[in-house]
Amino acid sequence: MVNRLAAEAAVLRPAPGEKVLSERLTLAFLRGERSETYAAQINLKPTGVPRFLEGTGLELNRNIADLVRREILPDGRACFTIIDIKATRRATAFHKTQIAFYVRVLEERLAEIRLSSPVTLNRDGEVWRIPDNGTAQGDRADAEVFALRPYLRQVDDFCSQTLPAIAQKRIGFGPSDQTFHHLYFKCEQCAFLEHCVQSIAPALAAGRDVSAVPGVTHDSKRALKRMGIETVGALSKAYGLAKTPGAGWSLTRNASRLVARAAALATNAIQRTEEEHTFLMPPRADLRFFVSVDYDPVDDRIAAVGYRRVGPDGSASDDIRVPQTAELKDEADALVAVMGRLIGDLAAVDQANREAMDRGDDAALKYAHIFFYEPSEALSLQKAVGRHLDDPRVRGALLHLVRLFPPEDIVPEPEFKGAHHLGQFAPEAFEVHYLGAAPPAGLSDRIKHRASVAKEEGEAAFADLTAEAVVVGASVWQLHRLLSHKKAPGDLPAQRPAHRLSGEDLLSREVSIGRRRPGGAPDPEAELARRP
């Protein structure tokens, strides 16, 4: 990335074989004695103790900024901008706080070298990250510009309030260690891991630090420490933790789970928790669909996606796609190719089962299941699909899946509590028929209910209908079955055409067909349209 920048602008870089810009070149750049606009790998550390560390007994190590830009403003002043290059697609608060700290260090350095002409520091910082449609291996970057002010306040508060207290802590082992630490997965590359990991050694049993309990976070551990709960044994006996004032939302919500886990560790015995999990496979799977997803955390892209279909006779067919690059288009092509096959196979099973149900042949029904190797792969696939919602191929495939499997469990109940209120809008204006399982809140006694439209129930449902009826389905599937029934009259002159199911329709439980009753009676669809 810096090489590309050097081809477009003047960049002062370390000498060949050196990783950091020399002190001589650093001073020349800051004083304006060099003509380059950018300085790469510049050490901002002042020679003396910066003001924000005075009295703490601490001193700075090297502070290497990836890039510093020096521009001349119209009033003649030099303006410095701190830029950090990150192999990420999203600039986090941590990245921005790091730049704010560099700004405070640079202020100390500029004050120390006593420049002859006035300078200013840009009130914005910049994180140069992987482009949305680029790769980590590429030489392009997207500049994410942000206001420094709130992050400078955070740095100032930390240096003035928190840092002096940390500096006074005594480092030791066990009770003699006054520092606050928490062990979790990001500690793998920390230089102090060997020291901290001693506090959760299995030999300590119930005396282990609470970091040993899975699910305990930094904030949870701070809250537990304030309550005097610092070991696994103490946490295993904190039965009233969920009702303790000041425990915090996260700790309160997970209290019973954490206490049970601590008890298991303290006693070295298996404990049954309130959570229930099963590792049993489905009792019947005529067709098995396996999806495997390999995720690249640096590029934040799918590295490979595979699909295998195993039929009732054990025959298998595979489709494995590896995106050629980390560009969005290549990822979308791989997803569409593989998931398109899965959706096609699901649609074939659905069609075969519908035909079997119409024949009344329950023995011919096929059971299909989708398998992932682990939950993280399903989450990676979900995020990948979310990155391509602007792709009509992906939207169309999702819409088809929603038609096959209406996600009723995530569709919120409308403000008027669902279809059981429909018959009360204008009870004499039209009839209301509800198809499918009744909603939990029940149905008005004015609504004619059919729990199914299969076989005889479907025949009876048609016999109930009149041209003035409004039909509401518990799911899109129920309405689809009604409209595709062999006795469905189609677009008769006495009826308005049935709705084509749109994306907006799929987001609502109430998808109705029918027509306005003559004489100015209220239109049920208009009533529904006025609802949020």
C-alpha cells in the first residue's frame, strides 16, 4: 500500500533494511526540512517523559505511526495528520483510540523540538483499511476519516485517572498480584500470558481466578471483584448473584449459568445446567444436504463454500467453489452457485411432498435435513449473504426460501394482535376466513377457521368462500396452497385478481385476497394498510 502511495505522492520511507524511519529523517520531516508529503513508519516518541506520564513512574516505548501527512494550510501553517493502516474492513473504536494516543505523543514531540514556525494537528484522524471491494493482499485502501475529539477525551481521561492507579499496582502471584487482568481468547499473543495463566492452573482447583469460568467477561469480572468474588470457588456459591445490586445486565442475565459452570470447575464434576442441548441426529433423513463454509477473517470474506447432496440410496453429488479473489463479485458468484443448488434440491423435495400430500400418500413424503459442521460456519454464511443483499440473485433466492419456509417465529405480531381482530373492523361488510394453525392469542368468533387446506379440508375451505370473502393465511404457504388448488377459480369477473406475493407481503402475516363490498363498506386492506 505504501509502495502504491509512493508512486502517487512523495513518501519519506526508512532506509533499505531498516524498519523505522531514522531519528535524523524524523526530525527533518517534522521541522519541514523535507519536501515529502508523507512519512512512513515514523517514531513519534519524545526524548523526555511526556506530561501525561509525569508522576507515574512510567515511560514510553517506541510509538511507530504507519503514516504522518504534512500539508501546508492557506495561512502558511503546517498541518499534521496521523494515519494508521489496518488489515481490516471496519475501523473500530480501538483503532481510533490508538490514533488519538499517537496525536498526544506527537504533540509532546513537536513541543520538544521547538519549531520556528507555527503548526497544527488535524482535528480528524484516518484509518486506511481494506476496501469494501478489495483484498488484504491488494495495494488499495479506503480512508475512513473520523473526528478525533471524543477519542482524545478518552485518552486524556485514561492517562489522568486510570493510568496512575495502574502504575501503583504491585505485580506478583495470587493474592499478592494487585493488577487487574482477565484471560480470554485474545490473550494468545500477549507477552504476559505465561504470568497470567498461572492464576487459572487446574492444580488450584476452587482457588482458580474467575477468568477460568467460560463466559465471564472483563466487565463481569470487574463487577464480581467489587462484590469480593475473585475465585472459582467463591463464584460457585454465589447463588443470589442474579439479584445482587450493581451486578450489571450481562452478569445478571448469565448468573445461573456462570455459577453452574464455576461449580463444575470447583468440584471437577459434571454439572447439569438449565440449558438443554442434544447431540442426536434427526431420527429420519431421506435426503441429507451438507454445507461447509471456510471463512477468511482478514479479508472478511468466504474463502471456500461447499455443498454435498446425499440421496436416499447413498449416492452423493458435490459442488465446491473457491472465490478467485476477495472481491465481492467473486464471493457472490460462489455463493449463488452453491446455494442455488441447495435451493433447487429443496424446491424439488417440496414439490414432491406437495404432490404426495395431494394424493394422500403419506408414505411417499421425504424428510430432508441441512447439516453444518459447526455453528460458526452457519454464522459465516449468514454474514456473507448479508453482504450481498443488493444482488438480485441473492434476494431472489432468499425470497424463494421464505416461500418454502415462512419464518413465522421471527415475524412480529402486528399492533392489533393479528388476524383475530379482522372480523371486528366491519363485521357486516365481508366474511373473514383464516387458514392454518390459529395464532396464540386466538381468533374472533366472527372468523371462519380452517386449520388446513389439504385433502378434504381444502375442499371444504373452497365451499366456504364467497366472492366477498377476505382470506388470511397463517403463513404464505397456506395461501399458496389455496391459490394453487385445482378448484381455485382464478381471475373471475366477480373477483379481483389474487395478489402476487411480494417481499412486503412476506413480511406480514396478513396477506389477503378478495374485493371491496359494494355500497361503500370499509376495505379490509385499507384498514390493514393504516396499521404500522
